Amino acid sequence: MKIADVRNLTDSELVAKKKDSRQEYFNLRMQQNTGALEKPSRLSDLRKDVAKIETVLSERRLGLKVEGKAVKSSAKKAAADKKK
């Protein structure tokens, strides 16, 4: 899942997606412990997806604006303008 796709989801969709991803991650960890896990790379993919979802939720909660690939808050932007 790409970060742009995550940013296009609503807050309620993000919360639901996060819950589903965490549940799937838990199930895969159980499979790994029993030796039944076929695709170990899926664990890291899910962990990264949850991190992306939590990042977007935090950005929205803090009111940060996303510009391109970097996140800039108004305070950081103001500090950068003062240096110029």
C-alpha cells in the first residue's frame, strides 16, 4: 500500500484498515510460531502498512499539512522563512 493511497482514505476507513491489518499481523505471527507461514515477507509489509496508517492519522490529529513527500507544519515553515 502506498502512502498516497492511505492519505486518500477517510479517518473511519483508516481506523478499520488499521484494525484489520493488526489482526492479520497477529494471525501471521501465530502461523510463524507454528511453522505454517508461507510468506514471511508479508509480516514486514503489514508492519509498514500499519505504520503508514498511524502516520497519516497522527498528521491529521496534529493538523500537519503534507507537501509532496515531506511533512511541514506551519511552525517549521515559519522558521524556515525567518532564516531566508
